[in-house]
Amino acid sequence: MQRTDIRNIAIIAHVDHGKTTLVNQLLVQNGIFRTNEQVVDRVMDSGDIERERGITILAKNTSVNYKGVKINIIDTPGHADFGGEVERILSMVDGVVLLVDAVEGCMPQTRYVLKKALGLSKSVVVCVNKIDRGGDPDQVIDQVLDLFLELGANDEQIDFKTVFASGKQGWATMDPTKPGTNMNPLLDTILSEIPAPEGDMNNGLQTVMCNIDYDEYVGRIGIGKITRGKIKSGQQAVVCHRDGTTTQVKIAKLYVFEGLKRVECEEAGMGDIVAISGIEKLNIGETICDVDKIEPLPFVAIDEPTLSMMFIVNNSPFAGKEGKFVTSRHIRARLFKEVETNVSMRVEETESPDSFKVFGRGELHLSILIETMRREGYEFQVSRPKVIYKEIDGVKCEPIEDLVIDVPDDYVGAVMSKVGARKGELKKMDPDGRGGTRLEFSIPSRCLIGYRSEMLTDTRGYGVMTHVLSGYEPYKGDIPERNRGSVVAFEDGVSTTYGLFNAQERSTLFIGPGVKVYEGMIVGENSREEDLPVNVCKEKHLTNCRSSGADDALKLITPTQMSLEQCLEFIKDDEWVEVTPKSIRLRKVILDKAERMRQAARAMRNS
Ligand SMILES: Nc1nc2c(ncn2[C@@H]2O[C@H](COP(=O)(O)OP(=O)(O)OP(=O)(O)O)[C@@H](O)[C@H]2O)c(=O)[nH]1
Ligand SMILES: [Mg+2]
């Protein structure tokens, strides 16, 4: 049977193309907020880090009722690093709304998410969004059509319907020359184009868990679409684990999504997206079945991680001073808990009980975990991210990314030469529709590490870059490393104006005076290739007569504040980032200068 009273959709797009804003408008216009309730912008971006950064990290469920139909909507993250989220969410829906920014057009992640949707045979409604910004809607539709063709869409898929919208202003229209008055044209298109869920209502229960949430009161919550049968709260059921084993469980509570709330219900059936509590050991990809009809469904394979990084127990001289959770046991437990829900992340133990190897889909994927952990009170150190090589037919292969950079014309030369030096191959060069140039490259993932901040400097902050994994290719050869060394504190102490002043001529400093440092801590970037040990704590010797004004003359340049991402991009193989709830410090792995030199000499002899 078909549940014509339901539609299940996901909103997919490249980062920042307006998914969360559009979902917000759908909620507002369908009476989700009370009349006098203050409407928050992008209410679905509910996590602290999501709100601070204005990006979606976790996919979230919501729903609206429109013309007697319940439309379950899943807002997905657009950033490539969270692509794993999008992939598994797609198995919960029957169709997608693909948003494309009217000005930016198709971007790398547009291609990635569309490919996944088409691959899983989902119906697609295309929505050219942010139409209030101008742009050329016809050109965008051409681009989208090209993308469908390139991705091998079938005839039915190519026959997609297009809606034009301004999610921000809250209207959609079928005719780009005539602004609309509300979002209804989009909702009507969803009703007519996205198929209602279809299946057997009167057979044994079957539902795959596509998302795991956690609630303080009820504990672990599994979210999935019921593909067959009915489910009742309190009933007995069987969980089929991914390793083939099964566990008998009781469905403690059952919920459906209504607007922004999870609402408890007694019963739900085929086609409904439900949340289930009461099952402790429930993981993503596992099927819940009827006791009498145990038939697990296969789960969509998720793309493999591309980067790895070591998480190491903090052993710096300042260890244990700022964090609540500092031991190997704490860090181990936290990391293994993370991978239960963060499907595209992996953790491995190493020979040392104090280090763990964490695999993720990109720098942001890993750095969000680091940021989340430090906010929770953890303290640890991380190493430089490394790409994961794969052997394909006996050949060492490496991950390759599609890279798109939009820059004002003046900076095209700088970008081309830098990306070229990093083994980027120029694929396309077009006007970007905003008076600048769009450059498209293919580049090894490894060569992109550390490039973002360099690109921003080179383009005075005007460049915008995005990249997404395109596949694996044979290793492209070595590239030159960061050609600047680190400024390294010489001894333990507190930095002084006098000490820093001597260093700043030769370097860019990351700290100001009055900062506690330890021997081997990195306090800046040297302008030359080698590391520069500096006594940043040096006091000026006092003389009997005060020399007038001499100290005032010591003017320090404002230190560069390094964000977590910048630190991760900055460090070399022999350096770590020390992360605590209060500080982010950079350090040499070997703190003792003499020991560092001995090791370096040994490495030279051996090479
Ligand atoms: N001009 C204009 N700006 C918009 C529109 N929709 C969204 N924006 C802006 O675009 C930015 C990104 O919007 P979001 O809704 O967070 O985009 P998103 O696709 O959810 O982003 P991610 O979840 O991080 O991928 C915000 O600054 C919005 O204010 C629109 O229709 N017109
Ligand atoms: Mg969003």
C-alpha cells in the first residue's frame, strides 16, 4: 500500500546554499512557532558550534503538515566533511530537494550529494535558491541538467521539476521572473513529485536505524523509517546487529517528529519516520524487526575516511591543569563513544596506550570533534593530519579532490601558482558570475592541508574555496613542505616584552607578553626555514640609572591569534597541538632542544 498522507524528504546542497534557512521558513509558514514566539534564524542549527560557525554539522529531523499531508523533512549538512551524514540519511527518505544557489551555481558538494541521491534512485526536485540575489537561473538549470547527464541519471530522473525560491525572504515560484508570496509552490511540487512511501503495512515490523540521538532523560534514541509493518510502544522486538547477531528488546517509547519537537506516540506504521528509545545497544545501520519475522535490511555503505590523526594523552609540562578528563582511559572511552554515532569516523588503538589513531573525512570533521571534546572538558594533544593511502592493483594511490576557488581577478595569478606548486591541475577557468574568476582544479588531498589559510592571505580574504573528494589516483610525488620554521621557546617561564621584541623582527608571533610558556612550546613562525629557539622570557637587565624611554620604544606587533584549524594546518610532523578547555598551544614533540638536535642529526645520518 501507499501512504499518501506522508512524504519523506531530505534537503541536500553544497555548503551555505541555504538549506537550514529554507527549512526555517517552511516551519514558520506552517505554524510551527506560536504567534508570539520569537522566531530564531536557522533554528535547526541547534548545536553550540553550529550556531557559532553558522554551519550545519548534524542532520536533523523535522516535519510540517501541508494540505493534509505530513512532510517529514531532514536538514542535512552541506560541508563535504560531513558527507557521511548525508549518505545515511538518504536511506530514510523517498526523495530530495536539491538546492542550488542562483549566483554560485553547481559546486563540488552539489555534485557529490546529487550523485548519492541518484545512485539510491531517489526522486529529485531542483530548487534554485537565493533567487533574490540575482544570478542567471537559466544558466544554473543548464548546469544542473549537465550534472544529471554526467552522473548517468535515467530518463525519469532527468525530467526533474524546478522551483525557484528565496528561502530567506520566504517565497517560492515556478517562474523566475515573477517573485512568489510564500513557500507553497515548493511544497506543492514536493507533493506532486516525491513519491509517497510504499510498502506492506500488515506484515512484520522492519525499520533500519539511520541516526542515533541521545537524550538526558530517556538515553539512546534510534531514528529510522519504518519500511514494513507497524510498531507499538511497549512491544517486544528484535535488533539485528551488523555482525549478524540479534538481541531481543522492548520498545520503551516511541516518538514521531512534529515541527521541532519529538512527540510521543503509541503506534506508527510503514512510511513513518520514528524515534525509538529504550534500547541501550542500538547502532546505526541496525534493523529492528518483528520477533516472528527477523529480516535485516542491508545498510548503505559509507565512504571511507581520508585523513587520520593521532590523539595523544597530554604530557606537556602544563598537563592536567586545565582539563577535567585527561587520562588515557577518559580519552579512549570518549573516542569510542564518538564512532558509535559518527559513522564516517573510525578509531584504532596503537602500540602505545596513550595514543589513538582517529580517522575522519577531512580536517573539519576531525577539528569539530576536537572542539567538541575540549568544550566537554577533555585535554589532549593531536598530531598533524595525514592522508590515508590505498593500494589499488598493487599501486600506491592517494585521495584526490575537486577544488573550486572563486577569486577576484587580481589574485588569479597568485592562486594558480600556489595551487600549481601543490600539484593542483587546472581543469577549468570561468567567470564566477560575480565579477571574479572561478578556478577548478584536481589536487591531492594531502597537498591541500594547510592551503586554506595561505589562500586567504594571498587573496586578502576575498578567495572562497571548497573541495570534495573525487576518488583515488596513483601517488603524485612529494611536494615541498611549509618553508618556514617555528619559533620555539627556549625555557620555561613567562613571556616578556623584551624577549618577544627580539624575536619579532625575524618572525610572526602567536603570543604576547605575560603568557606562561614551557621549553619546546611553539610561539611563532620563523621567516626562515629552520626552527628558531628564542628566549621569550628574557628580562632586560636593570641598570642603575633608568634610561629614559628605552622600554617604551619596545613596541610589539599584535600577535597572530591562531584558531584550532589554523594550528592543525600549521604543525609539521615533529609538532603537536595541545588542546585543553582553556588553551590551544603548539609544541615540538621533543621539548628538549639538545635532544631535538640529536634526533635530527640521527635522522640526517640515516637518510
Ligand atoms: N540572499 C539570500 N541569502 C540567503 C538565502 N538563504 C540563505 N541565505 C544566507 O546564506 C547563508 C547560509 O545559509 P544556511 O541556511 O545556513 O545554509 P545551509 O545550506 O544550511 O549551510 P550548511 O548547513 O552549513 O551547509 C546565511 O548567511 C543565510 O542568511 C536566500 O534565499 N537569499
Ligand atoms: Mg544548514
